[in-house]
Amino acid sequence: MKVSEIISSSNKAYPSLEIVPPLAGISKKELLDSIRPFMEFNPRYINITCHRDEVEFRPDDAGNYHRHIVRSRVSESAVCGAIQSEFKVEVVPHMICGGATAEQIEFQLQDFKFMDIANVLALRGDCILGEKRFSPEPGGYKHADELVEAIKRFDGDSHFFDIGVGAYPEKHFEAANIEIDIENLKRKVDAGADYIITQMFFDNKVFYDFVDKCRAAGISIPIIPGLKPLSTARQVELLPESFSIDIPYELTSEIAAHKDSKQAVYEIGQEWCKEQCRDLIAHGVPAVHFFTMGKAANIVNILRDCF
């Protein structure tokens, strides 16, 4: 079932989950066991992130350096297949512009169609290490709206794929302002996106203001909020640095007051996320998307209390 159909047919908000493909070396059983705790909530679908292959330059015996591709994680296609086989749940693989040519994107779409995977999330992807600005592969796509257009072209008249795109309630760090960022989002919507999932945020007012701006800009497709509970005091520093987001002072000060207790910090982050989730549901969001980061316990507790 397509995500847009799930949204339109649901009479109340539901949770969706996002997992990261595990590092190479983990067994299929270990992967599935890490997902199994979520199954009691009958998730409608599970998103699987995509990571660019890394590049290393290694010397040969003569001292000449050669480029080598390094893949540190299990491929998302393999993860999708394992989840489909074990849990019979819809999967939503992420597709990124970074590291892929147009032909490679088309090959990936062929594989997804063969696997009967009808949902994808189209993203530009992050810069590689050492890159100040994103650089597409020669013959690839520079922006997510181009990727959405490519998926629609591949689809033709079949309308097989349902396409989600990402958005940033606090704006993408490369955008000069939120208005320009919403203009960029509108391009993805006009290219054929069916729904939107946001980056994580910790202040619901930021999300509500963002939705209002999107509606005023003519964006009418569903907007699903993304949440992640803080679990360590260190994340107060790491998350703003990694994702260009703000964390409210009320939350950071409470964590600072309990920073010597890992358990207290864990519970503070969990309770904050629960309050966010309850408030979002009360405001009529179609779903709440959780970034699990490979950890189940706090997300499971939130789902039990909120859904």
C-alpha cells in the first residue's frame, strides 16, 4: 500500500519509523531482532536510510595512490528485503542524488519495482567528508526536485511509485532564509512529490509555523513531523551541530541540571518527546515519524504512551 493511500485512509494519527542500515558484519538475525520490538505497534511502514559509499585512496607497492570504494553499511536493498520477508510490512527506502549517476538511479528503481517496493523517499543527500558544498556525480542530479522528476519519468503512465520528500522546519542550513527553503520545497512538490517528512525538531511551534508558511506558499500535500527523543547529554551539542537545529532552553537547562545521571537525562528526553507527540496528535497531524537511530527502548515507551 502506498504511503499517500495510508495517510488518506487513516482516521487517526499513526506512528512511522526510520532505521539506519547496520554496519557491515551484523547478522540478519541481529538486524531483525533490533526491529522486532516495534512490531507490537503494527507500523504501517518502515523507512530505511541510504548512505553514500565512502572513498579511500590507498597506495600500491610503487607508492601510487588509487581510488577505492568502501561500503561500511549493509545496503538498503538488502535491509528492505529482510524486513519485507520477516515482517510483511511496507518499506520506504531512501534514494539520494549523492554518489549516483542517472543510470544508477534508474537501475535502483528497477530493483525496487522488481521487489514490489512502491514507496521511496527522494533526497539530495549530504556532502561527503571534506566537501563544503554538495557535488553531484557526473551525469547525476544536483537537487532533490530533479530526482523526483527522474522517478516520475521512470514511472511513466504506471504511477507505480509513491514519492516522499524531506523538509526542514528550521530551514536547510544552506538556504539563506526559510522563505527560500520553502520555495525549494515547492519545487519538489511541483515535480510530483506525494507527501513530506520533516527533519527532527524539539519545539512544536516551529513545526506549526512551518506548516502555515507551506500552506500559504501553495503546498497542500500532507506534512508529517519527524521526532527524535534526546537520550544523552552529549546530544545537546551533537544534534545542533550535525542537523542545524535548535533545542529549547527549557529542555537543555533541565538536562544540564541532571547531566550526571544518564538515566535521568534519558527519561527527560523521552518525556519531552512524549509531550511533543501528544501535542502534535491533538493538532491533527496525519502521522508522527520517529528517527530511531538503531535504538528501540525509548521509542517503544513513547509509542506505548502516545498511540
